Amino acid sequence: MHAERLAEGTSYTLHIGAGAITVNYSETDIRPNQEMTVHFKTRESATAKIDTTLSNADAIGSAKKVYQYLLSQYGKKILSSTIANVNWNFSEANLVYQTTGKYPAIATMDYIHMFTLTSHNPFEYWQVPYNDTKAVEDWWNNNGLIAACWHWNMPANKDAIMSTDGYTCTPGPGKITDEGATTCVTPSMIMDETSWVYAIAQEDLNKMVELLGLLQEKGIPVIWRPFHEASGNTYGQYAGGGAWFWWGKEGAEQYKKLWRYLYDFFKAKGINNLIWVWTSQNNGDDDWYPGDEYVDMIGQDIYNAGAEANAADFQKLQATYPNKMVALSECGNVGKISEQWRNGGYWSYFMPWYDYNAGSLDKHAHANTEWWVDAMNAPSVLSREDLPDWR
């Protein structure tokens, strides 16, 4: 007998004839004689209101294809993902493969050590070969997806770019930093041609255009998550207060201007291989949302919370942004994916943070062996092996 799947968002009437149901109780079969009629409605499709196209009408074909695939799986399957250990590698993805026999569907990179040597990066040892894209190309050619974030580091203050040691730094230590408390840089300064940091920012932005362009030339789209966790602790959810990254330290309005500035900068330079993911802290930070025309997906970063709370966060975000897919864009010590899914956490994808010292998943700080085995064996989870050929 072939069972047909019921249509989503549809009302049904189920008629049960007399004697059609058998109830086993104390080894006695009881067949109810009365007829029953049950009325019910299936849940709305997860994609019923989701935007069907990317925000950038000029997006390259492979970016559009990936977005359509994510859309086709939304509410049905969840894609697995790992992030590189620090910046530009597949260390975490390999650990998952060694443990489960499957690669994650998405490999995430971080341009955290992308500094332009001509200005505020006199430190050769920080240089990372982001322009060597062979491993990324191999991943893509094996049907894997690529994502990236950017912990955009800035000098602590103007003096920080003038010397490799011995400089005085206000407000805090560290020559290069992304922390709001340890740099004088603010979002408005990035966009102000008269500020001392403007030229530095322009160098960085143009270098990032070059690096993302290398992937675009190969037809590789990037699930792109810049300026994440912008509101930080502005709403007092954790100890202390305020934004923890410099891109959030001037509040929501300047942050949104910065996001739109980055979006428009890349688009003007012909970077059209990005699927833009904005990260919510899910603590009332709707005012930080840059706008539908600048965002393709919503992400949330969650640590130290159980499956029911994780699912509740998903449902809240989906209700707040009904026309965007929602992802568990970063996590650690959260409920098992199978349990999140059972509780209604229908994320587009999930990505545990890396562990600096992990030689295996056994004692991983954010997602251990048990967690990953559950995830990669869950019927709802997609691995790289499940993905279509993008070429």
C-alpha cells in the first residue's frame, strides 16, 4: 500500500467507521461501535512565506541554485556544518568524518586574519593564504557548500599601526582586535572619509573583494555571515553589558548603516556570489535588522541551552522574520539535533564552534562525539554525501 503525504497547510476530515478501530486492553479486543469524525489541519509549509529569490538580483547562477536548494529542504531537512579551526582549514570537518564516516554539508571559513600588510598589519606571522583556494575548490567539487564569517580586526588606535611594539594603546591592550572595548574604531568611522581609520578600512574591504572574487571566478557561492552577534549584551542577557564587537558599539542605527555599506560596497565591486546571513541574538534586537533587501537568511548563535529552548528560539525567530529561512548559525553545548527537530527546531543548518585543542570529538568543548553521532545519524540531517552536484 502506498501512503500519500498530506499536503501542508490543508484542512482534512477523517471519518472512522463503526468497528474500524481495535483497542487491545487486558487481552480483550474492544471494537468501538460508534462512528467518529475528526477534523484537523496540517501545519503550514515552512517555505510558504519565504522569499523565493536572493536579495541581490545580480547573484551568480550557482548562488541562486544553492539558495533554491536550501529553500527546497527547509522544514524537511537540516544541513550539517563545521567551522575551520581558527580560519582556513577543514580540521573540524575531518574530525566529524573520522568519527561518523560522513562529512558535514557545509564547511565554514573565517577571514579573521585577513589584514592588509600595507597598513595595520606589520605582523608577518598573522598572514594566512586565503588566496590559495584549492582546498575550497576541492570541497565544492565534491558537492560541499562553503560558508564564511569575518571577525574584522582593527587597530586599537592610530598609534597601533605605527609600530610593531612599544606603542601606547587606549582604550586597551592588543595591536589588532575585533573587541569593542579594546579599539577606538567605531562603525561610523569606517564610513567617514575624514577618519584616520578610513583608508585602512578601504584597504581591507578591497582585499576582501579580491579574495571573495577568487571564489566567484570559480563559480563558488559563499553563505556569508559578517558582523555577527552585533547587539552582543546590549540587553543585559549575560554578565556585564554592551556590544562585544566593535561593529555593534555605536548601537543599532550605525550598525545597520555599516551592514548596508558593506553590502553596497561588495555589490558595486561586482561581488555577486554571496548569500547574506544576519545574526540575531534573539533578545529583542529587531532594531538591528538591516532590512529584507540586504539580508537573505537569519542566523542565531546559541550556547549552553537545551533542545526545547533551542526549538523555542527557532520558532520565535521564524515568527519575527516569516519571509526568511532561519539557521542555527553558531552553537555550543546545545540540545541534540534530533531532539531539537522533534521539538520543532527546523533550522536550515547548524554549525558548532570549533575547539582549539580538539584532536578528536571525545572531549570537544562545543559538540562531542555523542552529539555528532546523533546529528549525523538523524534522518533529518544532510551531510555532504547527500548534496547534489552543483557544477
